[in-house]
Amino acid sequence: STHYKKLLESPNRPINALSVYLTISCFSVFQALHQLYYDPNIENKNLAQKWLMQAQISPQAWQFCWALLSPDKVPEIQYFGASALHTKISRYWGDIPAEQYDTLKTQLFSQIALFASGSKIVLTRLCVALASLALNMMPEAWPSAVSEMVRMFQEEGGGVDGRARCLALLELLTVLPEEFQTSRLPQYRKGQVRGALGREWAAVYPLLQQLLRQPDSPALVKARVLKCLSSWVLLDVPLSESEGLLEAGFAALSDPELFDTAVEAIVNAISQPDSQRYVNTLLKLVPQVLQLQEQLREAVQNGDMETSHGICRIAVSLGENHSRALLEQVEHWQSFLALVNMIMFCTGIPGHYPVNETTSSLTLTFWYTLQDDIMSFEAEKQAVYLQVYRPVYFQLVDVLLHKAQFPTDEEYASWSSDEKEQFRIYRVDISDTLMYVYEMLGAELLSNLYDKLGRLLTNAEQPTSWQHTEALLYGFQSIAETIDVNYSDVIPGLIGLIPRININNVQLADTVMFTIGALAEWLADHPVMLSSVLPLVLQALGNPDLSVSSVSTLKKICRECKYDLPPYATNIVAVSQEVLIKQIHKTSQCMWLMQALGFLLSALPVEDILRNLHSLITPYIQQLEKLAEETPNPSNKLAIIHILGLLSNLFTTLDITKQEDESGESAPPVKSTPPQSGPNPVVVVLQQVFALIQTVLSKWLNDSQVVEAVCAIFEKSVKTLLHDFAPMVSQLSEMLGQMYSTIPQASALDLTRQMVHIFASETDHFPPIKALFELVTSVTLTIFQQGPRDHPDIVDSFMQLQAQALKRKPDLFLSENLDVKAVFHCGVLSLKFPEAPTVKSTCLFFTELLPHCADIPPVGQVVQEDGKLLLLAVLEAIGGQSSRSLMDQFAEVLFSMNKHCFGLLTVWLKEALQSPGFPSSRVSDEQKDTFSQQVLRERVNKRRVKDIVKEFTLVCRGLHGTEYAAEY
């Protein structure tokens, strides 16, 4: 272990020079492998692994890998030898002289023959190495590689029995297409090699056919044949050319030992995109799939989930991949309909997903595909297909709603949390499918569901299971959530039925809530129905198990129906207050509830808003006053953040300015009066609690989460109230300045940015905003002097603030108290930060700054004096210092420089690019010159500059023309 440590850590011997030490023959490799496999010390294992990885790619690997394959070595050592061979061939092909190709090929054939009866893992690795060799030599140096492989292994000799040789050949043929899929061949070579492999299928097919049809072929051989077929069809082997093998694959499905590999081979063959061209073959496959129905039914009866799953995969892959091709064969419509019905059987397979069955979920995509294909035909043809398939889709709805039903309470209680989560996701998939099916079935689907629900709820003789009722409601909810059901004539009936439901179960109650929520827009158009459902929602609010569904439904109703809720407002506020005081809901639901109340209060007269706000907020203000007096500790911190969060969520939606804009005809007549005079209710409340918030801040100023929560209240209020926030601008500006001066935090800068955005252009508010902007800029410049690397969030927010100031009120940069030069230098420094968001914000700052070179003297002056520093930073980034994902942003800065200081840029570019090795040692003077000319030519087309920069950065990084660059 000390030996490897020395090799790996020697200061004068870097790891990539380890090849020098590998002349110690195989002894070191044996030692390292022994250490890797058997040493209990994890550090020693890691050292050995590092050393072996270097050994594997060293020139000496060509010598030791053959020695490692010696028959007297254990399989672990032999495996490493085979892996080293594969690594050398696949990754360092260029190092192998052409005259050694044949020798290497012969050696590999010999080794494979030797290991045909040896270790399977070593044999596979050797086969992969030979496959890699073949792919690198095809088609020129080894045009008939596969034919030769088949011939070599069919010849007698070498003391290896026929069956072992046969299995070795099958292994080789199987890994060949797999190696092609993962090979590092350049794109142009991939095309050539794929074509050559396709031509070689003629040598593989007869061999596989013969082995599958031989009565005495062992199951192991047949399984390997099917695996080989699976591998080759991935090369887009024409479906018509594997017909006979597929037939044998279908026959193999009756053999339990071959079932899984046969399914894989058939599914792979059918799923190839190219296979839809072979309609005649597809038509022959349909009856073969239909013949599996008896085996499928037996598997379902016996609870054999593996078999039913496999057969379903085959039926679905045929239907899903080729529904259009098969639909178009009109004369065969009955056999395709039979296949569709077989898939329907799979969708409705008995049992509860995912506990008793895992098959039904496989079929859902098929129903989308079939519907898409039917609806894509021209009208006349479509009408014919709809006649056949509309009844099928109505049946599908019944099947899906049956599958969506919950099990009995006892059974559901026995499920694991993972099973419950999988079932939830499965129901979401069903919901999406139902929503999609509505496009085909339309209003008739809702009538159908309504009739079923009506019969269920009004049939007094037959007891109704809650599961059945819940599933039907779930179907309604799925459709109503995303489709405009305002014109459906069954919704009034549905709303009328909801209060008749005997809600004796949490799942059912949840679905009732979500269904009411999905109908919130409809309720806004039919407010008379609110009295039927609102009591249910308010009752559910008090149940912690219905927290998410009841609160989200109330929020939707308050948002959509707020102008019809004043008669219910007192009740809604009272119930909400009660559940908030009792702390029934988790934090996020409390926040939603406050947003709901914000929507609700927005539609009330101002005096009612103030009265309700007072009763709603007073308990929290009293609590906050107590907390503000306490010594800071973790528990009261959480309580403070919670209260501040409640206030900010309430103010997010409490917006009386939109009463006239959004209310339309449904607004109460009082809204037509001129806007109310006096301050906005939110401002009134904020002014009342301002001193308290300052007290809280004074104790928690060094806690970023509390500061963030305080800033959030004002930020959300400013965003909602806009100019109505005006009375608070002065005192908030002062508080923000004090906060930021004491302990600078990004949230304070973000709030300052909002203030600048809304109020900087207003004469009355410009002085406090200007003072605040100058103060936070000055404080941030101090942070830059002390070292900003520990504060990327502050730098990000600061750059966004500067960009906003230039956008909204460039006059701020005319101030004598603003050090424009220092801000510019901070920007140049920020461009070099590793954090992408910070760099993006900084690029935005410069693209806003450069257009002001002419109209703001301090900006013009700093660009003239120090603009070259900005260009150098941009070029460094393009040269490889910054992530490639940011190149568009740097291109925008370059484009802006070209547009607004062309003369200077011409000089700077020439000077900067003269430096040897700048911005990258990989670019020549000629390439730099071309780049410079291309950039300077483009003063209008920003898209073109982005392309030029992307091209140049690839050259700088040594990635130009590589696959990696193309994939990015």
C-alpha cells in the first residue's frame, strides 16, 4: 500500500507519468488487484483503484493484459486484463498501428475460444473487446467482420465443445450492437458502421433461425438467441427480415424459462421506429398477439403477475407504436379492434395497482396515441372511426374509474407509504387520461358520469360504497380542473347532489373538496349555488386530515367568487380565525388561508376591510409584541417568522385597486363610485405595526431569515399596492437604509429594487429613494473592498438593483454621491464569480449601463477610461473562464459595447487579442483576427453575435467539432 501511495503522491511524479513504473511486469498489478479485492482498509482500496486505472491506460497495458488472462489466474485478475484490453481498443484506437490489427484480432479470437468454457464475466469482457475492434475496423479494414466471426466459431477444433463455442459466438454477436450503441465513434463513422452492420444481418439471421428451430436446442441456447435478436433489432434491422425469428419468439412464450427474453426480443423488434414501414409483417403479428389472450387470462386467474405483465407489454407495444398504420388497414379493422379490446382487458386487469397488479399503468399511453391518431384523420374518415371507437372510450372511462377506486379501509391501512404514493400517482395518470378522453367524448361524458352518480346517490335500496361515489366524483374533478365546463348543463345537478353525499371517509371528503374547488369558476358565474357548497368547505376547514383540500378549495372560491362573497364574509373570517387560533393547519396551509382571506377582503367596502383586518390581525400583533420582548431563541424565531409570513401572505392578495378592473358586471353597484379617498387598508395596518416590526428587527438584525420575512411583508405589499404604497415610502426607505447599513443582506437589496422600480420616477418620492439607493450602494462598495466572495447573493442582488436603477431612473447615476467608477469596477469583478445567477445579473447591469455612455457623463467617462477592463473580463469568460451556458449573456455585453462605443472597442479588441495565449492558448492569431472582424461587423444582429461567441468559445476550449460540443 505504501508503494502505491508513493507512486500516486510523489511530487515529482504526476499520476499520468505512472507508466514509467509499470515495467515492474505484472507483479505490481497483481499486488494492486489483491489489495483492491481483499484489503479491508478502504483507503488502501481507493489507492489501489486509482493506480489500476492509470495502469490500465498506460502503454505497458498491452504487455501485462495478456499475462493477466493466463489460465492459472483467478477470474478477478483475468477480468481486469480483459477490461484493460477493451479500454485500450475503444479509447486509444489511434495508438494501434494498422499492421497490428490482424495480430490483435487473432489473439482475441484465441482468448475467446479459451474462455468459452471458462469464466462468463471474462468471456463477456473479451467479446466486448473484440466487438470494439470490429467496429473500429469496419467497413474498410474488416468488411465482413460478422460473417468471419460466425465462420470462425462454427469451425471444429481448439478442444472446445460445440455448445460452449456456440454460446461464446452468441455472446459475441449480442455485445456487438450493444457496443455500437455506446461506442465513441465520430458521427460520420457511426453512419458507415451502422450500414455495414445492417448488411451483416444476413450472416446472423440464418444462425439464429437454425438454433431456435432445432428441437434439441437447450433452453439456455434459445434464451441467448432471443437476447441476441433483442440486441440486433436495436440497429433498425427491417422487421420483415426478422419475421421468422419473431414467430419463433412467440412460440417461446409458452416456455417459462424463455418467457422474459422472448418478451424483450418481441417488444424491442416491434418498438423500432422503422418497423411501421412493414405493414404486411405488422398485420401478421396481430393474430399472433391475439393468440396470447388465453395465456393472459390464465395468468391473471392464477395471479401470475410476471406473465400478464409481459403479454401486456407485447400487446401495448404493437398498439402504441403502430396504431395509425393498423387503423389505415380498413379491411382488417376487426382484428385491430380485437387488439384494442385485448389492451382494454389489460387496462382493467383485476386487482389494486400497485399491490395486486402492476400492468394496467402500461396501457395508458396507448389510449392517448389511439385517440390522437383517430382525431388526426380527415373529417369523413374520422366520423367512421369515431362510430367504432367512441363506445370503446366510454367503456374505457368505466374501466379507469373502477381502477381508480380505493380498496377497503382495512386493506388500504395495510399498504406501505410507498404503495400509497404509487397509487396516488397512478390516479393522477388516470385523471390526465380522463381529461384527454373528454376531447373525444365531450359533454356526453359529463352527462354519463352525472347519470351514474345520480343513480348511485338516489338508490335507497342498494347500499353505496363510498369508493364508487368517490371515483365518479374524481372523474368529474379530473375534467372540470382543466376544461371549461361553464356551458355544461349537468353541473347544477352535480352541485345539487354534493350535499346528499354521506361523507364518512377522509378520501371521499378530500375528493368532494377538490371537486368543489375545480368548479370555482363555474360558481362565479352561478353564485346562487354558493350556499349549497360553502358550508361543506367551512366545515371541512376544521378537520386537519382535510387541510390541503379544504384550504385550497376555499382559496379558489375566494379568488374566483370574491364579489359574490360579502354576504358570507363574516362567517368565512370567523371560521378561518378559529382554525388559525387552534393551529389546526400546517404552516403552508395557514399561508394559503391568509391568501384566501386577502382575496375575500379585497371585495368589501373599506370600512369592512379595516374592521375585519383588525379582528384578524390583533391576536398576532399581541403575540408579536410579546415575542419582541423576549430574548432571541430558536423557538420564538420560528413563531416570529410564522406571524410575519401570515401578514405578508394576507397582503399579497388584498388588493382593492383591482375591484373595478376585474369585477365586470358582477361587481356590486357601490364599486362604480370614485375610488375611495384616504389610505389603503393595508397601508393603515402597516403604519400601525411599523414600530413593532422595527423593534423585532432591532433584536433579530443578524438573522437573515427574520430579515427576509420582514422584507417579504413590504415587498409583497409594494408589488400588490403599487402606487397606493406611497405614504410608506419615506419611513420604509429610512428603515431599509438602517437595516442594510448595520448588517447588509440580499433581501434588503431586493426590496430596494422594488421601491426603485415603482417610485424612483415619481418626483415626490425621488429624494428618499435616491438617498436609499446611494446608501446601499455605498455600503455594498465597502463589502467589495473587504472581499465580496463570501456574499454572492448580495453581489447578485446589488447588480440587479443597479440594472433596475439604470432602467427606471438613469438620473440616479448623475448624483455626486454615487461613485460610478467604483460600481463599474465591482461589476467587472462580479463577472468573474463562479455563481451563474450572479454573472447573469452583472451582464444585465452592463447591458443597461453601456447605452448611457452618451447621455450620462460619469458613465461615458468610466467606460472611456476603464472599458478595456470590461472587455478583458468578457474575453476571459469566453476564453473558458466561465460556463458555456453563460455565453449568450457575455455576447449581449459585447454587442452592447459594439453598438454604443464602437470606436473604443475596435482599439481595445486589437490590443487585447495581441497578447499571446489570450484568451486561450488553443486559438491562433488568425482565429482571433477572424473573431474580432466578425464581432465588429455585427452592430444590428444580436443573434449573430451570440453565434459568433459560441463558435469562438468552443475553439478556445478545444471543443470545436466534437460530439460533446454538438450535444451541449
